Amino acid sequence: MQYEQLASVVQHLMHWKHGKLIYPISTKSIYRVCATGKVQPHLVTKFNIHFDFIQLKLYDVLGWFQGATRFEDHFEKQSFPARDLIQVFLFLLREDLI
């Protein structure tokens, strides 16, 4: 796909609110809970279904991002694999919670 075509698709998705641009994810970047993000009951259920194997609660995870902390700071604190933490992080981004 050429750049012009890609730009057109991205523009279309953004216009219809089916796309989201984010900066590249970095362990050095600082992430916070989104001030306008709302935790709806269906998000809690969705989180529990997707991440039941690591026994985390959505509100606990959001608590990690209450202050301005680097993403890498959370790797050292968790007993589960980093790939699972990244999946949790991506869930939060997709749902506009951080």
C-alpha cells in the first residue's frame, strides 16, 4: 500500500471514530489514567474475561497509572510475564482508559 493510500485510510478511520493514533509505545514513556476515561461495567467484565489468568482487577491496574510513572516501572513489580503486562497495557489504550 502506498503512503497516500494509507494516509487516506487512516483519515477515513479517524473521521468515523474507528481509528486511533497513538505515539509508539515505549517503556520509558510516562502514562496516566485518562481524565475523560470512564470505566463502564462492560469494560470491567471484558477485562476480567481477557485477563482472568493473571488475576488482576481493572481498578487495581488503573491505580498503577494514577501518578506519572514510566511504563517500565511496572515490569519489576509484577510476577507474570512481560507479554501479559503489555497486553493489559494495550487493553487500557484501546479502551481510552490511559
